[in-house]
Amino acid sequence: MTTSSSLLGFTMQLPVQAQSTLVAQPWERAAGPAELAAVTRACDVNGFYSVSVCDHVAIPRERAPTMSTTWYDTVATLGWLAGFTAKVRLLSHVYVVAYRHPLQTAKAFATLDALSGGRAILGVGAGHVEGEFDALGVPFAERGRITDEAVAAIRAALSDEWGGGEVGQQPRPVQSGGPPIWVGGSSGAALRRAARLGDGWLPQGPPEGGMVTAIATLRRLRDEAGREGPFAIGGGVNLYVGEPSFDVPRWTVTGEPTRIAEAVRDVVALGVNHVAVRIPSRSCEEHIDQIGAFGREVCPLVDGDG
């Protein structure tokens, strides 16, 4: 397998649009489209490779206390973001393809790619909220099979106007073959799906055995499948440029840009080439200031194109 060792760049899972209590920061509760737009613009002008938006359709009542019910629609949000950005790629992290017919997903992301000038990335996942599957009438126990079949059908439709059979789809995507398909998840099944069907892998939570083992598994599985070519491998780092005057998660790397750049290089050395940046902050303004500081002071110290 040929896997690019060069750094694709940096990504940010956007705040505001997904407000799970496990990840959302307090300031996001009172925030809305204006703050979401401001953070996205900051990523665009500071050289981020991508920004990403989550996907949930409807949250079961029993999960609402921890997940909340605030989850902006993925495609509507990415399409809106495309209108006022110029370079940053638009990633679904991740789209639960089992919830929709493959032709619906293909049409949505082909259109997003056409309208954004070729900046769409389709991140897909099998989903995990059983009550949401029940509400949508999709069998939870069959989500893996449905996802595998959907990815193959989506790729066919994105690659060819008539890839769906006796029905055609326009507009066509700008990217040759359609937007790349990156597979999310850290289970063994997700790794197999990414290796066999995907153009990249987006871990969600620590994989069993750690990142080194997971990346080695991906490489082995892709070799066995005879798959070659560039392959995106996601990984992340929590960081704060400078010394925060408030408590941050203990795993957050803080301090001088050189220290943060070293932490990023350590992640890249594992084989990661798509680095998710997570920044603790107390306000939208602080979040944007940190994005700017990272772009100006840290990115130039990291090898590669990021």
C-alpha cells in the first residue's frame, strides 16, 4: 500500500453545531450561526485543511440529557459554510449513511462538491444510537451491512452519472471520481471498512491497542486488498497556545509554539496526516484568537503543507 506520509493539514470539528455535553464548551449554549460562521472563517483564513460537521437526525429522549438535541443538519450546514469560505474543505464527521438511500447521499455530496468548487469530503460512519435507528425505521443490528453496501453504491453514483443504474444524477462533482470517502470509527469493523472501501480513516475514540496498532492494521488490510494510492489517516491533539488562565483538560498541550509544534509532530510520526485540532476556550472570541495563534505561530513550525 502506498500511504502518503506528508501532512495533509489540520482540521477542526466545528463548535456550536453539535452540543453534546461531553464535548461542547459552556459558551456554545448561547451561540448560534454568527459564532459558527466566525469560527469557520477563522479556519479558512488561517490555512486549515478542513472543517467538519457531525450528523444526527433526531436524539432519543433518554439520550438528550447527555447528547442534547442540538445537532445542525450536516449537509445544510456544510452548504451554508461553502458560501463564505474559499479554500477550506468541507467534511462530514461523520455522516450516518444507513439513515438515507445511497442516491440521496450521493446527490447531496455531489451538489456540495459542485457548489464549493471541489471541496467536499464525505466522512461516513455506521452510527451508534439505537433509538435513533428505531425512530428512522432502520434496523440497528444490520447497520454494518447497510453501511458497507451504501458506501459502494454511493461511490458508484459519485463516479458516474449513471452509476445508480437506470437513473442519472446531475450536477456532477468537481473532484474526479467524486468527493473522497473517509470512514469513521475505531472498532475492528470500522478499520476493515476503511481499508477495503475508504480513501481515509477518521478515528472516533481510542482504537483498541492504540493508534500505532490501528494504523499498522489499516496498512496490512489495504495491502491484502491490493489497494494503493493516497490515504488520509486522522488523529488529534488538544492544545492551547500560551498559558491558559483557566483549567483545561489535563491532556491539553499548552505553552510556547515550539512545544505545541513538537506535540503535533509526535502525532504525525505515528502515521497521521490529517490532524484534528481541539482548543479549550471560554468564548467564541478566545476560540478564534487561538485559531489565529495556531495558524501564525505553530503551523510554520510543523513540517508539511499544514
